[in-house]
Amino acid sequence: MTSVAAGIGDPARSPAIHVIRVSEHAPATRISGALAPLSEEERKRAAAFVREADRERYVVAHLALRRELGALLELDPAEVRFARADCPLCGAPHGRPTVPGDPVHFSLSHAGDVVLLAFAAVPVGVDVEEFPSVAAARETMSVLHPRERAELAALPDSAALPAAFTRCWTRKEAYLKGTGAGLGEDPSVTYVGTFGEPAQVPGWQLTDLPAPAGYAAASALRQRAASNSA
């Protein structure tokens, strides 16, 4: 679809990225009728959140996703329909979220006060995370690739661990969202690295994205040459 491709730029280089602060957009979601673009299922999920902060983050994220997809697809946001791609691991229809026909690929992530959206003409994944405590990073790093664990363990200053760990984790999550495997693939399998530049992953372009202080973010964009492989 030419109009969609024109709206998301060159798919071989980078996705279109949108960074949204929940605190800036949450007040508008409380206005009467603000949730009308959401599906009945989305409104039920929003109502089920116990914590107001969680509800606001979900609503802001999904309204923004519908708004951007509606603009790309030339549809009213309420008319956007979602589906699931087949899982690359088992073939069941619980892979990455899609719109029918895949005229545009997208990914959504949110953490704390930040919502991150990506749109591309090829499969894409994004992730944003808040820095954890040193203790939490040490505990969670045990699930990473052996080389990543070694890199983090070798850091001379433990104060650098949260940022380095989160940099690695967002790259990994973005890649797994892009492939559609999610955490169905063990985080220890694919090496994405913890250093200043992402490791090269065959068929994918990993990129660290600008993020607010205390957060890390990354994207993973499938390369055209690998379009027939997971």
C-alpha cells in the first residue's frame, strides 16, 4: 500500500518511532468519550486494572497506537482491527500483533511514564524499560546469554550495572518482539550485547533509541534480505 509506506519512511534504515509521556496525555483520557476509539475488549482490560497508573498507561498507549495506525491506514482509529501473526516457534496464532493484511508492521512498549511506538514496512519490535536497582539487575542478569552475563559481571563499578543491563534487555526484548517469539525464546539464546553498540544479529538491525533519563530503549528492524526467515 503506497500511502502506508510513504508514511513510515525507508524500511531498510529505520522505523518511525514515537515517544509519548503518559503524564502529559493521561488527563485527556478522563474526558467524556475519550475512550470511544478503544474496542470493547480494550475498555474491559483498562477497567480491570487495580492501580490508576497502570490503567492510564494502558489507555494512553492504546489510544496512541490506534491514532497512529488510523492515520497510516486512512481509517478512523475506532475502525482499526487487530490480529495475531503465527508464532514462529509453534505456528499457533499467538505471535506478534498485526493488522489484517500486514500493510504496516508495528510494535508497542511502555514502562513507567513512557510509551514507545514503532511503525515500519517490515517486521519491527521496540522496548522501553526503567533502570532497575543494582540488586534487581544482578538477579535478572542470570537469564541472559553467557557472554552478556560475563560482560556485566566484569563491570568495574556496580553503579553502572542498571544502565548496562537495561540496555541489553531492551535490545533483546525488541528483537524477540520483532520475531514474534517473545519470551517463548529463552533470553539466553540470542546475543545482543551490553556494550555501547548492539551486537549484529543475522537478519536484523538493532538500534539503541534515545530515552528519558532513567530509561533505556531499543528497536529491532527486520532486514529485507532476511524477509523469508525468522
